[in-house]
Amino acid sequence: MNNTSTNCVDACMACLIACENCINDCINNNNKFCIILCRDCADICALCARLEMRHSVVRHTVLALCAKICNDCAIECAKHAAHQASCKTCEEACKKCEEACKEIAIIAV
């Protein structure tokens, strides 16, 4: 894997972990919409990491979708970031993952 690919996989895995941590805290705070987005984001990040590692022919399409979901999740987590540290961490991880996914998804265009 090249550096761009490695960065993308690392960003996806970091985002997955941040989303899972955020889910746990949001359950306690009853942030239902945040939980829903973080679950979807964690799942797509896991898929993207696997597809990127094996250089799947569909990875660019999935990475573009991942960037969109990461953006949506970051926006939702930003709403809670001031009073919930895991949301702040998740927001930041989502933004990094979005950028890493976009970088590779754009290569295919």
C-alpha cells in the first residue's frame, strides 16, 4: 500500500474507534440521532478499510460514500462536542476520515 492508502486505512480505523466510543457515551445521554449516525459511520469505515487494503475495484465508490457519511456524523457530533468529549473526538476523527477518503475517491474521477 502507498502512503495515501495507508493514511486512508488508518483514518478509517481511527474513525471507527471514535464512533464506537461516542455511541457508548451517547447511549447514556440519550442522543439517539448521534447514535444512529455513529453506527452507520463505524460500519462504513470498517468496510472502507477492508476494501482499500485489498484494492477492491469498488473502493472509490464506497470511499466517496464514506466521506459523505463521515461529514454527516461530524456535523451531528459537533452539536454535542461542547459538553461531551467523545463527540468532540468523534467529530475530529470523522473530519480526518472524510478528507482521507475524498483524497482517494477523487483519484478515480
